[in-house]
Amino acid sequence: MHENTDAVHNEAETGLETGIYELGYHILSSLSEDELQEEVGALKGMIEKVGGVFVAEEAPVMFRLAYTIVRSVGGRREKYDTSYFGWMKFELPFGTAHTLQEELEKRESILRFLIIKTVREDTRAGKRIFQVKEEGISAPSRKTDSPVVSEEKKVSQEPVSEEDLDRTIDELVVE
């Protein structure tokens, strides 16, 4: 069973000629490294065939699935606990995403896939890291490139008057 999205079927409503899509896919873990590269090449070829232009991608890596997927292959039921997961982001003319979806559904080496409509910009959240304290593990925090704020530069936790707040907002707003 493959995922279906409203983005694939409602794309003409925006009036634009192209849209940005992302394909997330799970490829069977039983493929060799060479077969995996061939399959990724075939996926790229399918996208290019329907007029797609690549924006970004991440090569597939072995991934442990959250649950076992049972699938019938060649008359046998096979169970998969792992797969190769990767994604591709591309620009595609409207009206062709459905064609791409139909082609992907025919690929026996694809365990699952999902096509979503997205934006060109990178919207992934930053990686989270855990900090170990004497009492144990603390809540995750976002890793940033900014320096740590020293104690004397921290903002006061005292309540701010409405006048001060309005004045600060007026200073920040550019008309």
C-alpha cells in the first residue's frame, strides 16, 4: 500500500505552472548496494521523465522501521524490519505528480513512498542533543551555532509594563 496525498490531486487549484514536491521513499533492504544505486537512478529518471528538476536530495541509508511491514512478493509473504530510506525534493509541472505516483506504485523494490507538496527552502528542524546533568538526562535542547549567553547578559524575568512594551514594539516596527 502506497501513500496518497491531496497535494497530488489538488495541484491545479493554485493557478501556478510548477510546484515543489518531496518524495520520501523506503527501498527494500534485501537489495545489494549496486541494486540500490540502480533503483535510485531509476527514481531520478522517472522524475526527470515527467519534467522534474531536482532541488535537493539525501542518499538512502539503512533505517530500522518502527514496525514490521509484511508484503507479498512473488507469491510469498516477506517481512521487513529495515529498509533504505531516502528523499528527493524537486520542481514539477502541475498535472504530472499523479503520473509520477502511478509509476512509483509499479516499482516492486519500493516498500513505501510518500509524495508531498512543499516549499523550496529547507524547513528541517535542527538536530537535538541531550545534556547530561548530575541528576540524569535533561530535556533535549536545540544545537545552535550562537555563543552561550553569559549570566550578566540574561534578560530579567521581571514583568514589563505595557508602556515599555509598546515603546519597544514601536522602536522595532519600521513603516
